[in-house]
Amino acid sequence: MISIEVSEAVCFEIADLATAARLAKRLAKRWTIDLMAESEDLMLLVVELRSKGNDLAALLREVEAWVADESLCAVRFTVDGRSYVLEAGGANWDSPPWKRVDAEARKAQLQEALTSVDSTIADVSEREGPGVRARVRGLQGLRDDIALALRLLD
């Protein structure tokens, strides 16, 4: 059997914070996650691979199921410096993430994102216990940014 080395992390590109927080929550049960804002319209979710030989395959199967559950149709990811698209299920065209929204709709999106982030923080903290390093890094900073954006919209 040939052994192939892969990078230590996989980077997923997610269109909005609430959706990225839901994926982080799902993956944090098994992997350590870094979640960061690349831009206003793009979140990067970096997953640290474990030393298990089939960890990349397990991760991609989990994300594939999530893509189908979220009706996203596809998600772009990078591993070993190469970009790929993982497709699953069908798209929900009722509310595309690239659609421009007014201030009230943006406020609702930010509130949804805040709820998702708070839920993820609570879930990870409860699972990991007090004093244990969080398995999803970057969430508290993003939460603070969302709260600030909501205050600025008021």
C-alpha cells in the first residue's frame, strides 16, 4: 500500500457567518476548528486533521452530509494547496447568499449569525468542560464583531 501525505488542515469557504457557525458546531465534535472572516461575504473554516489515516475522508463525508442538509448544493475547499468543490444535494434558491439586502434584512442575518455563534460557543463549552481549550477558535472574536455590527445598524 502506498502512503500519501496530506496537509495538516483543510480550509472550507462558507458564504455567511451563521452557516459557517453551524458547520463549525457540527465538526467541533471531532476536529479542532479555526473560524475567521476573510471578507464581509466570506468565512474561512479551517479544520485541523488528526493523525488517523482516514481522517480526511471522514471529514469530507461529514461536510458532504452537511452541504446536503443545508441545501447549499456545493462548498469550495482547499487541501494541499489545491482547491476543490464538494457537491451534495440540491440548492435552495429562495434566499441566495449573494443577494443584496436592505438594513433590516442585514440586521436579521446578523442576529441569526449571533444566535448560531452563541449556540456553537455554548455547545462546545459544555462538551469540552471549563478550562479546556475550545475546539473552535475565533468564535468569541467573531461574536464581538457581530455584536458591534448590530449596534452600528441600530
